[in-house]
Amino acid sequence: MPTPVTHVLLMLEDISGSSPGSTPMYGAVIEVNGPQATVGLLQAPPSHTSVQVRASLLSTRRVDPAEFTNGAPGAWLRKPVVGISNGTYAYGQVVSYGEGMASIRTSSNLVESTIADLVEVAPVLCFLMVNFQPSTDTLDVATLLQHHELILDRLLARNGQRATRVIPRILHGIVPARQQPEATTASRWINSTSGKESLVSVRHAVDYVYYIDGGSRIPSSQQNNIGTRLDNDPTQAPLPMTRDDVGDSAENDDLDAILQAIQSSNSSRPAAPGPRSIAIDDSVPNAQQETINQE
């Protein structure tokens, strides 16, 4: 009887060389050769059906084989979203998931939302709407999405709007004054490509979109305050370094068992999985992207 294939959920920083995607990717282990493992991706384009990763990652990235076919919830990790928690909307970044739920890190705490209620949003909205928690009884999703578009129009001079970086003007008529954030309010943010965390102020998130994405001329007085990415805020001190859970020196207890299982099934190894498109649960309402450059 063939040994079951090991399924994993890879972060972008796990992959040797350039990543073929922009979100965490599901895959099945094809081969382990010393410190390196070959993983066949389950949702990659035809030109990138497999990638190389450190073999020491296999245990910590291992997932239930059914996850991918049951909505691929891991693809939500690190995405900027608005979800619903206890009857109110909550903005932040998805940091974990399980049993149909996602944990959203807001500026102050972690909240839980069903994955079915998640809507991906432009990252800057997570900063501008940080204090905005309207009830789902008073504001429906369709109206909320219209608010998002108007905010982005005001930042980017779209649809007849005049571009502005003044927070009260950006949020006028949408977020009550008492719920509008201070420009200096900073939140932790995970870079979706590297996995590194940093502090980002509302001021930098707004200015990055206004100047970089919107193409406005950066005055000389502001040039040193705009980073190379939205999450690279020059005005914030770096967060303390922590030991990476899956660093080069990490050896996982289950690695030997995984290696033996794969090697013992060489003669009957299943064929490498073919490319498949990313499978987010079709029941997710309005799971659209409001694309603003995050990197």
C-alpha cells in the first residue's frame, strides 16, 4: 500500500528562488534529497509546477490533505481583510486559521471571524479604518465596499475625486470624527513576501498610497519619510529580532519519519500533482481584491 503523500502549506519566504505566487501555497512533497525537498504545487501556473524548500520545513508546514480541496483556507494568511466579529466589522491582517475561522490581528487585539465572512481589502484601509467598527445591523457589506472605493478614489484621484492625504478629508462622511485614527497610530504588519514584521503608522500607509501608488510628486520635505514599501516605515523603530521558528538551524522532530516515509515509497510514489488554480471557497461573499501595491 503506498505511503500517503505529505501535504504542506508553504509561505512565500520558504521557497528557494522567486515565488510563482503572491499568497501562501499548498503543495505535496515529491522528493527529499538531503537538506532539500521538492514540493509539487497544487495551484501553480504550468511553468511552476514544483519548487525547492528546506527539508526541515516539512514538519512545521504540514497540513491535512483535505485542506486544499475544502476551500484552501491557508491562502488567507497575511491578507489584509475586513471580517465580522461579534456582529461588528473588524479590519486587520489574517494571522491564523482553523475550523472555518480566521484570526484577524487588529491594531489592538486578535478577533475571530468566519472565513466565509472575509473580504480582502487594500492594506491602507486596515490603517484608516482601524477604529471603525460599525454593526452589521446598520451597515451592509455592499455599502461598506462602496465606502472602500470612495476612500481609494480620494487617495488616488479616481472617478472625479481630487487626491488628498488629509485623513479627515479621506474619511469624510464615512467614518465619524471620533473614530478616525491619529496619523501617528502605528500597527504591526507582516510582509507577505518575507514574513518579517514591522510597525507602520497611519501616516506612512496613507502617504505611500498617495505618493507612490497615486503618482503624486513627493516634496523634498517628505522624501526621507516614505519607505520602499508600504510596510517599510522610516519613522518607526525596527521590531526586536526573534528566532525564526523554521530557521536554517531548526530540526523538526518529525523530519526523520517524513524522510523515511517518502524514501520507502519511491517505487510507488504518486505522480507529481499538476497545476491547479487557487481554490478559495466559492461561498465567500465579495471575496474580491481591492488592489493597491502592498510591497
